[in-house]
Amino acid sequence: MLVLFTGVSGASAHAALTGTDPQDGSVLKSEPRRVTLTFSESIGLLDDSFRVLTPENRRVHTGAPSHADGRSDTASVTLPRGLGTGTFTVAWRVVSADSHPVSGAFTFSIGKPSATTAPLPSAAASNPASTGLYDIARYAAYSGLALLIGAATFVLGCGHRGSVRRLLLTGWWTLLGSTLALLLLRGPYERGTGLGDALDPSILSDTLTSRPGIVLVARLALLAAAVLVPLRVPLRDRAPGPAVLVPGGVLALGLAVTWAAAEHASAGIQVPVAMVSSVLHLLAMAVWLGGLAALLSALHRPAEPVAPAVVTRFSRLALVSVAVLAATGVYQSWRGLGSWDALTSTSYGRLLLVKVAAVALLLAGAAFSRRWTARLATPRAAVTVPAGRVPVTVPASGPGETREGTDGPGEERGPEPEGTEDRHEGRTEDGHDGGAGGTIDAGQRQGLRRSVLAEVTVGILVLMVTTMLTGTQPGRAAEETAAATAAADHPASSTTTVPFDVGTPGGHGKVQVELSPGRVGENSVQAVIFGPDGGLATVPELRITFTLESQQVGPIDAEITDKGGYWTSDTLTLPLPGTWTMKTTVRTTDVDQVTVERKVRVS
């Protein structure tokens, strides 16, 4: 079942924060000139992407958000002079390349941490009403697309000559209304604000010029063009030709692209392959689930019988759709999850398991429906009757089988007089063709209708889970975020071995220096000296300094003291990340000393 993991989702999407400058929790000696964030993928900026708060919870007037050095995976904002001292809070909100907003917060201190700080905003700050309505509109859009494409395919691809006008109109209007709603709700959804901003002209203007907004406008244009396609050729009068099939296929493909261009497939690894996979997956889903809805609707219309051949063709088309879903689902699952552990350790993985269970139920219902389809495909026997007599079809041992009938009890049909034969091959009492070319009787209709209804019900559940998946951070990105957070919260200490030689007999050895935790802010330093024989040694003086040459910071003296066998300090503060130069000076006598340099990395 893992082959049907994902819906139209599945990229290493939702931008993950990989670094901040200043570092989260760092203590700076001087005021920073700007705040810069680095992400795992390109992001979009909002007018209110940054909120910097003082220790007294007052907002700092910052510059306009921008990309640092023109890099699309960064967000930066300038800070004014005269910030003062204490702990400052930075709340941020950006839009990842897959169109979903991500947000968070961190702190840094100037001079020293303050006794009071601004409350740390929630990383998932959003407006419940805006988010909830936006999600509902997204679900409605998926449903409308499935009805529109599925119903059209049921007519054009399966040869159904009954009316699907109502279903087509339902799908078209649902998709149109949900797209307009998404366009209006996009601004409040991105900014985490209330519904009152939905009609704000400036916010709506920003939405229309953003990539998600442009994609939604393109979808509206395609829907407007779709109105003209069914009017070109009357579908019920004659078989559709290229005038309908070509533009219809192009419109279906274009509508699917509007999803792929604004969802998970548009960001992360292997974007071109992911876009193609996402489009195929979405089209296969629409053909299968939308076609099921069209079949169910047709089975509820006794006045417009469904030919068994139509059901057979749809069964084959559904099988092809499942194969496409399987192939694309395997790829999207790998791309979105990243590892098997993400199945249970991330929200995305757990939702994926729920969808797998729902798809398994859907396939079970499909297998049951195929049994009915196989019965319908069984041809009925040809019956020859004399002219002027009523042909009667008598069921044999199974559905769809017939044998020669009789005119009455105990009366056997005799041979036809020459020239008066009237053959009614496979005809039933109601005058319709039986078998694969006829209609479905009441019993068959009822059984097939029940199985298709069960499939449609489970299909609605699959669509709901799919919508939730497209709004959930994929497992690969979630693991990247967790790894970056863990690295920042629990950095590993670094140990550096520094050999020395002052040039006198017995004046050589090595100093083992441990810097912990090896990150911006307060650090501890411990040093142990080993003599020529490898044993512990004592020296009159040991001095260690740190310099960040690229930023012209330092030298900063670690101020280590002799604790009897080892040297230590707990007061070293390193203000910036980067590769620092650590200078270790060892004095063995009053006049003999040496200084050795080593590079150490501070995160």
C-alpha cells in the first residue's frame, strides 16, 4: 500500500530555518546592524515579515524586509541605532516556495541578558478563521477539479451518452467559487491575520502579484475557457472529435499544472521531475474519483440506462489511473518522507499512514466493483424467434447468460419458415441489447450502485487527507528543521590538540584544549598540558586568546586559571559565529615561551 502514499503533495517543502544572525540566545557586545535569517529553500517576504521587540515589549522600528545579498533563501531587516541593552525578541513570518507560510521567533541579548523579556510568540501564529476557511476552500477546489475532469472523461473516454451536465456544472462552479475564495483568503492566510483583511486593496494587490496569486488567476482563466469547450460539439448527438478532445485535454492539463506550480512539487529537490509526477498524480486522481462520482450519478438515472460496455471501459480506465497513482506515489513518498523513521516521527508521515489505510479500503471497494463489471461483460446468447412472436430472454446459470426461450409453458419453438426469420441477438424484453452492448438490469444496477457508493464515500475521505497533507510540512523538511534545532540547542564541544616546542631540552609537549559548547555566547575552556613522556605536566603560564579576523573581532582573552593539574575558564564570551583563530601561548621558564595558532569553528 505504500505505493499510493501521497496525493498531490510530496516535496522537501515548507522552508526550514537553518540559521540566524545574531544567533539564537547569543550575547553581543555591541548593537547588530541587521537581523538575517537563512532557510533551506527560497522564501517570499511579507511587509510584516519581522517584528523586533525590546525587553519592555515595545516594537522596534526596523527597515523594510529584503533578501540578504540577493539570495532568495534569506530574509533580512536593518535595525536602528540606540537599541540599548538587554534581551530582544525577533518574531518572523515568511512564505516558503511551496506557498505555505512558516513562522517562528528567537532572542538575542546586547551587553547582557535582561531580567525581563518580551513574551516569545508562538511559532505557528495564525488566525484560526482565516486558516480554517482557506483549508476548506482548498478541499472544495480538489473536489471541483475531480468532478469536472472525471465527469468529462466518463463521457469522452468511456462513451457514456447519458447526461452529465449537472455534474459538470457542479464541478465547474465549485472549482470557480473555491478559486475565488482562495484568492481573497490568500492574504490573511499568509499574514496570519483576520478575515477583515480579505478585501484590503493593498493586500489583494500583493496577492495578485505573488506566484500563488498568479497561479490562481491562471486557473480562473482556464475555467473561463472551459465554458466554450462543451458548446463546440453536442456531446450527446455524436461522438466527440478533436475539436473537443484536444482543447479539453489541454485545459485539464493546464488546471493540474496550477496545483503543481503552487504546491510542494514546486520546491525542494528534483523540481522538474516532481512537477511532472504531481500533474500525472492529480489527473489520475481526478479521472478515478471523479469518474466514480459520474458513474454513481448515472446509475441513479433509470431513464438513461448505462451500457455495460461503458462500465467496462471505465473499469479499465480506473485500472490505468491506479497504476499511474502507484508509480507517482512511490516517487512522491520518497521525496516527501526522506526516511522510514519520518513515517511515525512526523505529522506528515502519520497522515500518510492514514491515507494508505483509506486507499486500501478504496481499492477493496474497487475490486468488488470489478466483480460486477466482469459479470456485465459476459455476453448473452443469441436467440432466434419466429416472426410475429415476442422474444423472451431466459436467464441461465449466471448473470448475463441466456438460453432459448419458449412461447409458453411446454411449447417449444420450432424452425422458422424460410424467408420469415427475424433474429433478435441478445435482446431482452425491454428491447435493449443485453450483455456488453446492452443495458444493466435492476439487480445489477443496485449491486453496482452500492459498491460504487462505498468507493465514492472512501474517496471523499482520501481527498480530505490529501488536502491536509498538502498543508503539512513534509517529513524530509521536518527532519531538517529538527536537526537544525538540535544542532543549535545542543552543539557539540570541540577539542583541539596544540603541539608546542620552546627549543630547550624537555621544552616540548602538547596542550589539549576543550571549548564547550562551541557556539555563540558563553563558553567554558579547559586545557590540559602533556609533557615529552606523555604524562601530565605543569608550566608557569598558559594563555589562550580567540580572534575572528574576518570581522576584526578580538583578541578575546579566555582568562584561564591554573586549578592544579588543569587550566579552566567559564567566562569566555564569543559574540559571532565563524572560524576563529585560537592562539595558545605556553611559557615553560621565565624566558622560554612559544605561541601556536589553531582554527576552531564556532556555531
